[in-house]
Amino acid sequence: MSIIVQILATGVISYLCLTMGILFTWPSSTLILFSSANTTLDRVMTETEVSLLGSLSSISGIFVIPFSGYILDTLGRKKSCLLFYMAQLLCWIIITTCSKVEAILLAMFTFGLSSCMFLVVQIYVSEFCQESIRGSMTTGSMIFYGIGMLLSYLMGGLMDYRTMNYIGLSMTVLGFVLVSMMKESPLFLMKVGRQKEAAQSIAFYRSAKIDSQIVRDEVEHIKRILRPDFDETPAEEKKLNLEDASPKSLSTWQYLKKSRPSQRALLVCIVLYSSAIFQGLVVVQVYAGPLFEQALPTMSSTLSSVLLALVCVVAGFFAAYFVDLIGRRRLMIDASAATGICCLILGSQIQFNWGPNWMTGVLIYLYCVTYTLGAGTVPFVIVAEVFMPEVKSLTSMLSTEWAFVCNFIVLFIFNPLVNALGLGPVFYIFSAFSIMSGIFCHFYLPETKGLTVDVIQERFKSSRQ
């Protein structure tokens, strides 16, 4: 019963990413409308404004993410979810009530303020789920995000502009109400000294009575995690300095500076997020229209986009299954190698056109599958589970900020690279990053499946795994 409760709770929290996926891909359904004579706005958008419509949310996301760690540690996981989600709610309100071009652009900028949602949701879920299902549950944010993209493509193709907007607003309001009924993370409550509330939260997520042994054991486990034991000091010295060391309270930065396992974990997470971006799926999503026009000229762009999102969603469910079945490390290594091979073949097909046109479409879908199984899933699971509570908000923020910077870089340099090298050779570059990612993970990524955070930190004590 406790696992069912945790799965349902994960679904409620991850629902926030579903509505985020709808809004993130909303411009793809409106770009043509806004730039046409039949626009629903007060005037036709210029080319610059059309470009800003899709990029403003990323710009505001880069600015807000550095504050997310402080907000997480100050307000807690639940209230942070609600705070960031308000930006998404405000965005829909502006879209449904205003028809000025400037207001729509402001709405998309406001939406970017909710970019921290992936970070908050993954941390929140990882802190109330038990180790046996933690990996699968932390993939929920990406699965629901993919479902949101799928729904967005479907609504954009089947509904009129205003109907889609009202449905998006209604779904966002529903998400706000659902999360309001959730319990706060027990780990955060213990961290701020609210032990009674933490016990109530544990009892809720474990479907147990507050005075049960299960709850008492979990409370003791969290207390143990919250008392860090730095690995660099010899046992005898620890014993001599125990009395002096106990009262000391380190700041987040001091903890990170002192804890070498946390530093190594942060480095691994940064490399994994770099891998997630530079393996190139975000570029494929941007370039999907022209690619599918070449590969499948008889299929509508809406159907091609829906199939692309559907493939990603289905692959996400398989990733959620495999991440706990065969482990994070093995999955990342094998999927990165498969992605590298797929990119190599896809690049050669685009460059030399050695196969029929439909082969390009097949290879794109296969590439989406291998990417989602590895770099599209594993880095988000790893970041959610490898850090001690003292630095979790800070290190997760740093990793996510780096991911947004990489996302900006790869989108910024893509068109110049295509113009200079051609589209096919660009996929060779993605292939090289994929293979290098697999090699790096072979040597430096420890297996974290089913392990508590203190045990995971022990595995990061060795610089090579």
C-alpha cells in the first residue's frame, strides 16, 4: 500500500511537469498563426518577435535558477513547487485575457520563471520515495513532460486557439490544487527541526501509523543522514576532535568545500548534464519539421510531431523500468553507445542519402529512443539522489543552471555549424559526445540503484569507479 501511495504522490507532483510540457511547446502550435494575416493578436508578429516567443522562457530560466537553491532551503519543497508554479499560472492568465503581442511575449518570459520545476520536482520526489522505487519515480518528471508535449501537439492540431488556451489554464489550476494537498518532504522537515511534522509526513507516504516502528526507523535514518561524517579525517583524529566538531554548523558552501565526495558527485552531474544536452536531441526537436518533410513528405507535420512526442513518452516508460532493473550506470553506458552509433548512421544517411527517404524518419525515432533511455533520463535521476541534504539544493541548482547554459550554447551554435559543415556532419559531433559520455560513465559513474545517500557518498570517495 505504501508504494501505491508514493506512486500516486509522484504522479501528482510530476503533473506539474506535464502542464509545463504543454506550455513549453505551445509556441510550436501558434508560430504560424501569429505570423500570418489571420493572427488572433492585435497585429502580426515580426520575425524577431517570433524568435523571442520560443526563446524568452529560456532566458528568464537562466536568471531564476541561481535563486532556486535558496528558495528550496527556505520555503521547502512543497511551497517552492507552488511558488514556481504560480509563474506558469500567471502566464496562462495573460495568454487567455490579452491579445497584444507584447503581452504574449511577457507571458512567455514569465513562464520561464517556472523553469526550476524539474529541479524541485525531482528533489521532492526523491525525498519521500523509498530506495527500491526512487529511480523509477524520479523519471516521472521527464515522462510527464513528454506527455505534456504530446498533448500540446494534439491540441494544437485539433483545437482552435482559444479552446487550447482555456484547457491549458484549467489544467494548471488543477495542478495547483492537487499539490496544495500534498505533505512536505520529511527530510526537509527534519532538517529545519520540525520532527513531529516529519513523522506525520513519513506516516503519510509510508501508509503507517505515526507511532509505528516504520516511522521511527525512518526518522532515525534521516537523522543519520543529517549528521555528515566527512571522509578525509582518520578515525583516531575524529575521536579526539569529536567533542569539538559536534557543535559546528557548516554553511552550504563550507560543506561543499570540505566534502570531497560531494565535489566529485557535482563534477559527475555536470558532465552528465552536458551529455544530456550535447547528445543533441533538443536540436533534433527544433529541426524536426524540415527533417520530416524530407523523410516523410506524405505525412503532415502535426502527425510527425505527435509521433515524435509519443516515441519519447513510450521510451520514457521503458527508461523508468530499466533504470531500476539494470541500474543507472549500465543503462547510461549502453544507451550512450547506442546513441553514438545511431547518430553516426543518421549523419551518413543525411549526408550521402544512401537509403530511402523513410530511413531518415526511422533513424530519427530510433535516436529519440536511445537518447531517452540514457542521457534523457539517467542524469536527472542521478542529480536527485547523490547529494547529502546539506548541499542538495545548491548542487542541484548548479547542475541545472549548467544544463540551461549548455542548452543555450548548443542552440546558438547549431545553425552556424550546419551552414559551415552541413547537417550530416553535425550528427557526427553528437555521436562523438555520446561515445565520450559512455566512456566517462564507465570510469567515473558509480552505481546508485537502491542505495541510500550516505552509501552513495561513500562510493564517490574513490575518484575512479
